[in-house]
Amino acid sequence: MKRLIALLLAVCLCMAVTPALVSADSTPVTLYGYATYSLDTDVSGQWVSFSDTNPASLTKYGSLRDELGQECYAAAYARGMIYGYTANGSAPSTTSTFWYAPANDPMDIHTIKTSFTGQIEDMAYDYTHNYMYGIAWIGEGSTEATKYNDYALVSCSLSNGAVTLIGRLCYPGDNNGVYFNLKTLAIDSNGKGYVLGSDNVLYALNLSTAKLTRIGPIGYSSEYVQSMCWDFDNHRLLWARESDDGEWGLYEVSTATGAAKLLGKIGTTDTEIVGLYMIPTKEPFIFRDVDESEWYFSGVRYCYNTGLMNGMSLSTFEPMTSTSRAMVVTILYRSEGSPSVSGENPFDDVASGEWYTNAVVWAAQNGIVNGTDESIFEPDANITREQLAAILYRYAEYKGYPREGVMLSGFSDADMVSEYALDAMSWAVGDGIINGTEDAFGKYLDPQGFANRAMIATILMRFVTNHSAG
């Protein structure tokens, strides 16, 4: 089942499936940022890119400071655009200008003056809820221990740059008067925030409450200007850090322990990197037709983030669209590494060379599918709930998973389950994969009802997580 989690299933508008394999090693990524080469000259403020595998080699794109006339400390990528803020003036009277530009042309900058009095230190986009967040310096604190070190979590409007305070970032415990700065922010594909504190510790950040939870020490000083970003391609936290001797390096930070490891030196001496971000190969969860309040939200987000299912377009998932029998079988086939197939094709309606041919033949040869008739599979037919249960039931047997069932007497339409699917539906209910639906007149299995994309996503999530230890 671990292979099922790593599966990448491409679903296009015609609902064809193409192979996509994930390497056990990290995929090289290109990182972007705003680089200051020397604070003592006018040649500072260059957009640059570099690879995580060779951060010492930089590509320059142009001077952001020349375009804006101000210093930039924060930038982030979201949905094909780059967004950021500049700092106008110096503490404690800093104001900000909001700017945005296409990711493929970062010099095509548009600016909007804001009323925000403060300085955005780092930014990150939350694809789970479609919000841009920032870590902001908001002025002097109330005590000497927090003077010039009062930081807050804010949300940033992408339409006009307006900044809304969510909450001040407080040390989670007694800091005995020690300064506590937070100048970094990264958000993973599941909406979890991460920040680094001046106490050299990684913290998890609740984006709703601004509450910090300690993860662990990073093993390096985090005193100076810095920036983090989430690597959506490899699901890891990356950090651009200035060392005590002024050199900059790229680090990978463990979100489990907080420990950081150096990946390589960035550029040359005095190459200060801020506004670190990446452009993901696959845009994280951004479906406009999947609301957080819907029962299938978690399933859709899980299957998308783990690569089990893609959208029907960049911004739509189409949760109510039916799913074909061929697609479900192909998911399982790809999860097994798309093994070579030989032997006779038992189905007259499964032509050779189709995107699903090998998957259907493999599933038939391993007893996972029987077809709707002795020689008919109906690959394009919409799959029913009992057919889905039967396929997963046989796949569980193929994998050696437990298949204990329960009585179906609690469902008013239990007698509507086809004889071939009785054991499968009993197992699916007992395993928590299928829960049925309920209204004022009772609880239903709806065995002949079509399983739409929302149901498929939810059932796949339950199946994977129930047997992930297998």
C-alpha cells in the first residue's frame, strides 16, 4: 500500500490515465529568491534562481530594487504569480508597498501602496485554504524584552495587498526576557505552517490561531535574515540561511525533529537570499469546486496531495462526475508498478493498445476483476458502489489484507446488494471503507448507485490509510 500512496495518476479531461512514477530519491528543484550581493554598493537586489543540487551557481533575472526603489524582504509564489512586499523607510516607522508579477516574467511588476505600518519578513501561500500568509514585524513590544521584536502572523490580500492581523507570535513558555524573533514562514501542501525562532528551534504554526508548537532544535544559529519555503515536489522544508561568517547556505529541515542539514553553499560571499520560493511541478490543491465544509473534502485533498488523483482542470476536481471501471482498475495496476502483462485478453470489448488494456488484463489474471459477463468488461461504464467494493475486496485478497465482514442488517436496502458483492460489501462496511448514506427514512448502501469522483477519493483515502502498515 505504500506504493499506492506514492502513485501519480494523471486524469485529463477525457479521463485517460498516463503512467507517472515517483523516485525514492528527491527530484531536483529550481529555487528562486531575491539576492543582495553587497549591502555596501548599489549593485544589490537581483532576482536569482538556483538548483537545490547546485546552489552555488546562480542565474540572475534582473534588479527588483531598480523597479521598486525600495528593499524587498518577502516574496512567495501562488497560482502562476509572484507576490511580495517592500519595506519603505526604517524601523520603527516602516510602511509597505504590495507588488505582484507573473512567475514567467518577474520584471513585469505592478505595485499597490498599502496602509500597513510594519514590515513583512516572509510569506507563504496556503493551497489548502487559498490564502497568502506572512510573518510581519509590527512595531515595538510592550516590554524591553520584545522591543523591536514584536512579530505577528498576518493574512495578505492578493487583490489589494491589505494586511490583516491574525495574532502576535508569542514564545510558547517563559523565555526569561530573551529576545524571540520569527522571520521565516513555510506552509506545506496540507496547510501546516512552519517557522524558525531566534532560539534556533523549529516550530509548527497554527494558521488560524497563530499558536506555536515546539518541534525541535535546528542545530544552527538562526539569528540573521533568512527565508524558508516548502518543496511541493519532494514534500520537504528548505531554508536559506546566513551563517555567522556571512556565508549563505541552503538547508533541508526535518519537520519531525527540527534538525537541519546543509545541502550546499548559495552563490558567493555576501549573497543574501530573501523571499525564497519554488514553482511546483504540480500545482498543489486549489480546486474551486471542493469546499472545505463538504464531506468529501479530506478525501479529495488526500488523493490529490498524495498523487492518487488529479483534477479535471487546473482549478476544478468535478467531485460529482462519475468514474469509469477502467480508471479504478488502472489505479490499482499503477500502484503495483505497472507490471508486464502477457497471455490472453479475456474480454472482447477491451481492445489492445488502450491506456487501460494492460491494467484490465492484469486485474483479470490476478482475480481482481471478473467482468460484467464472461467476455465483457465494459471499461467505459460508470462504476457502481458494489462493483467498487468487489474490486477492492479482491485486491485486498491479492495483497493479503484481512477481509473480515459485518452484518448489513442496519441498512434498509441491504437486500438490494447483488449476490456476487455481498461478501465484498460486508467487508467494505466492516473495514470502514464504505459507510453508506442516511436520511430521515433510514440508512442506505445504494449498491447500484454510481460511485462519483468524490466517493472514489474518499474510499481510496480510507482504503490506503486503513492498510498503510501493510
